[in-house]
Amino acid sequence: MYALVEILGKQYKAEEGKKLIVDKLSLEEGASYESGKVLAVVDGENARFGAPYVEGAKVLATVVKEFRGEKVKVYKFRRRKGYRRTQGHRETYTMIMVDKIEG
């Protein structure tokens, strides 16, 4: 059984007992998270799709940890102009464990 869920404007495939890496949630480790924005629920042969969300369906999860991703280097360059810029960026992510899919 899995569900397609919308978290912070992005869509993820959530399966019970699996971990998801999502954008930073303002929750502490061990806190519970509930998302009612479920786009689809698939259970073997049975599938329910929402318009846009499935009524009565929700995904229950627990926050495992918060971490930062790998550094992304941004390099700007204009040929023959002597223009060079280097900048680094690291995004913060939250890992959640999907406990239960209801609905």
C-alpha cells in the first residue's frame, strides 16, 4: 500500500515503514507529522484518486532527523570580461518515517 502525498508543495510517494526525505519542516526529532493532502491511495488492485485530494485520507509520520544536503557550487563566468563568481549553497532537509496511511 502506498499513497501520493503533497508536503510543502511537492509530491512524494509514501509507503508504510519507509523513510522520506522532504524539505525542512519546523518540527523537532521524534515529533509526529500528519498530512491530509493525499492525492492518491493505492492498495493492490484498489486505487482511489482525489480531485485534488482524497477525502478522509491522511498520512501519519514521525520526524527522524534534520540534516543538511551536499554543497552545491554555483559558478558564474563571462568570457573575455574578467567576470567570475563562485558561491556555495547547502539545503536543509528533514527525514520522516511513514508510520501509517489511513483511508
